[in-house]
Amino acid sequence: MEIEIKGKIPQDPRERVLAIEAVAQAICQNVNADPADCIMMLLTAAVHIQSKYSKDSVKDNITDQAGCLGHATVAADDFFTLRPISSALPQQDSTDEQA
């Protein structure tokens, strides 16, 4: 695989996020992977990048990574206005609660 960047890399962080998202989606679509694979691919890449540059152990990095995921969620909400949690979760049928 060869990666070639054509054009100017955006200065706006939101636009860079969209570019990374588009590349990840293109990879998953190319191999007929589920969108969940795209999410795992991005998270795994983030952990790999941190492990390459961090002098801390994996155990120590876990807390940092959890914090980063929280910050990324806030940033995504600021950039793109995420759905409220109640609409993102599947609705539970009242018959399921009785089982």
C-alpha cells in the first residue's frame, strides 16, 4: 500500500479529523469490513502511536489513553454535535426487563 497526500493539508483540526476518518472508511470499504472495524483500527493505531513515543509502560499509558478518549469525545461533540446518549442507545422493551 502506498499513501500519497495530494493538495494542502488542512490547518483546521476539524478538517484533519474528517480527512483521517475518510481514509479509515475507505480502507474498511475496500476490504468490505464492518464500520466497527474502522473504529477499532483507529483506536488501535492511536494506542500504537502512543506506545511508540511514550517511555511509560503499557499499564501506565492506559489511564492516559482513557483520558484521551474522553477528550476526543468532547472534541467530537464540539466539532460535529454528537447525538444525545438516550437516542444513541437501543430502547429496551419493557418485556425484556421482566425476563
